[in-house]
Amino acid sequence: MFSRKPGNRPEDERIVAEGLTRLPVVKAPDAIWNSIEASLRAPKPLETIPPRRTFAWTFAAAAALLVVAGTAVYWRAPHRTRWEVVRTTGAQAPRTETISAGEWLQTDSSSTAEMRIGTIGTVEIEPGTRLRVLTTRPNDNRLSLAHGEISATISAPPKLFFVETKSATAVDLGCQYKMKVDDSGNGLLRVTLGWVSFEWHGRESLVPAGASCRTRAIEGPGTPFFDDAPKSLTAALDDFDFSNGGEAALRTILANARPRDTLTLWHLLSRVAEPLRPLVYDRMISFAPPPTGVTREKAMALDPQTLKMWKDELAWTW
Amino acid sequence: MDLVKRLASLALFASSLASGQNLSLTIGNSVAGQDYTMKSASFVFRVNGCADLSKAQVTAVAEGIVGGARRSAPLHPVPLQSQAGVYAIPDRSNPDGKWVFVVTANCGNETAGAIVPMNGQGFVRESTQLLSHAPSPSEIEAALKADTPSPAPGH
């Protein structure tokens, strides 16, 4: 009846339409409507998850938990890598031992030691020194210097080796340096190669080769100065940093500064009271004009990018 | 006439601009390189005024007098990754004799040079000569004969 012949489609549709109009209208039984309404009111059953999918999710969650817990344990627990220490006492033959995180090392008045910091360098420990190894992780090699003197030689990218004291932390920026400190935390950092960042509670002193920086308990690191700086400058700097020398000490520093002492002046720019800042700026630009991009306004506002740009340019004269 | 004056002042302005862009060298302590791998370098130098640094060419030679005899040895400037146009002269200990390190840079048609006296502590900033041409043999000989301030600091 509905077989289709090519070119006969409108005729077929007409016959079907006529047939449909002739069909009688019959009312649906009530049971059908009741059943539809009941199913709409009933709560939707939860989608069932196949057993294999449930297992996969449980397994993934457990694995993630294990990874998180493992990482936490790794970071909290002292790392167990041991460093080699060669001890020398008087005329006796050197003795080799090892040390790991959490352990102390002490030299007396007639002994020294040399500690290998993994594969990144060495620390020479002078007589009368006490220090503790804090961490020996590949990306965090850390000592705590209680008192005494050490010489560190590090050949590694910056910020892998740290020496903490009571008043400052020396952050290696690829360097060689000496540091001595007493029991109360007063000490001196002297850099012979590269850079060291001397840090304490947000205060940072950048110390390049040929320069030193004092540190004091409570105050933290002072202002760095070149080892060949005039005595009058370093004495005034000591006064400014640790004895509330104020404007009088600052004026002495500025009067005695040489072109190379812009290292000291650059640090002072952000450490002096705001009304004294122009004095420092004017003295700095008396040695050399600021580089392109460094303006008085930005320097006075201590814009970090401006100060960094200026320091990088000044470093050519240090 | 007015046009000639204008052209002349334009030419003067252009030449003054060009002189501001002249090729030159800056010499600094290794800390200026900001590169920990070169912290032991004898010194670092920067090529200024070269529009296309990829075309800059630098050479360096150590010239010295040891026991009365003239010595000459090539140096190998290392370009630093931290800053474009900055090179390090790796540490080279010359315990004996008197030495100057001679640096020459070329960029396009321009040349700049430097004669850097060395002492036991590194380069001697005060006696360093920055030149707008390649150092000549007579300039090098004169630098070798000059008194080098003793242990004064390039450091």
C-alpha cells in the first residue's frame, strides 16, 4: 500500500493524511495517567556506577593521599644524605668521618675540619667553631653556625646553599666567602668571589666579591662596604647601622664615598629616613649619571625594578 | 639658502645622534656579569652601541713581558647567557712578568678596543684604556712599559 514509486510522493502523503482523519478518537485509560504522575513524583534513582569504576576512583584517591603524605614526610624529616668531613687536629693525620642533618660539628682551638657539601662545594671550618647541619637536600643545603668561622666555596646555581646565624642568613648566589660570628650573633661576612645575599626578616644586603657586611644580634645585617673603603666611611657606617648614628653619620659616609662606594650608597638609599633620601641620590649621581630608565622620581619612590636596574649598572664600577 | 641651512643642521643632528651610538666597551669586575659560572673571570666586558649584537665580533689577546721576553697568547672571551653583548675573560693566572689583556670588538664598520693592565689581584681599573679603534702595537707596547699601580684594585 505504501510502496514508494519514484515521482509519486505527494499522492502517497495525501492518502495517508486522509486515512488519519478517518481514525476514531479514543480516550486514554486513567491508569496510564496515574502511572505517569506516580513516576514523576518518585525520587530519581541514583546513577549506578559499575564496580570496576568505583575501584579505580578509590585506588586513585589512595595513591594521591600516599603521594601527599610521602611529600610531607620528605620535607619535614631531616634528609639522611651524609656529607664527608675531614678533621685535622694539630700534627695528627687527617681523619675522615660523615655527618648528616641534625648533627653538630665542633672544632677546638687546635683543630680544623673540611666538610663537603654534597657535590656543590666545600666548607672549611676554623678552630673554635660550632655548627649544625640542618638539611642536606639537593636543592636546600643548610648549616647553622652557632659561633666561630667558616670559609665556603660553592660552585652551583644561586640559592642552593645557606648558612644561618642568630642574626642573619647567608644565601649563596654563586660564591666564595668567609663568615665569622660570636655566640650572640654578632659577626662579619666577607665575600671573595661572586655574590652573597645576607638576609634577615625581609632585610637584604647584597655583598659582591671584595666587599664585607657586618651583622648584629637584633638589628640583623648592616650595609655592605668594600674592603678597601676609607676607614672614616666604614666607621661612620658602623655608627649609622648599629648605633643610631642618623644624619650625622650619613653625611660622613657621603662625604667620604668614592665612585666604587655606590655599593654602600645604593643600599643606603632604601635604608635612610625618607627626607634624607635625596642626599644619597644626589651623591650617587655625582659619580655617574643614572642609566636610562632610572629617574629621580622612581628612585625616590624606591621602585624595585628601577633600583635593580641601577644596581646592575653600578656593578660595572664595583 | 634657507634650505641649505636646514640640511646642514639636519646633518649635524644626524652626526650627533650617530656619535651617541658609537661602538664602545665597558670593562667590569666579574660580579657585573651576574653569572655564577664566571665568578672567577679575570674581568667581564660589554659591547655598547652595536645595533645587531649577533653580528658583533670580539677577540682578546694576552700580551706580556716575562723575563725580558715578549709573550703573546690568545684569550677566549665567553659570551654570558645572563646578558646579551657581555663577555667574560676566563681566569688566567700570570704569576710571572707583566701583562695587559687587549680586547677588540667589531660591529658593522665600527671598531672599539681596550687595553686592560693586569696585576696579581685582577685587572687594574685606573690604568685601563678604552679606545675607539683597535689597539695599535705601539699603544700595547706603551701600556706594557707603563707603571702599573700595585695591588690596586680592579677588585
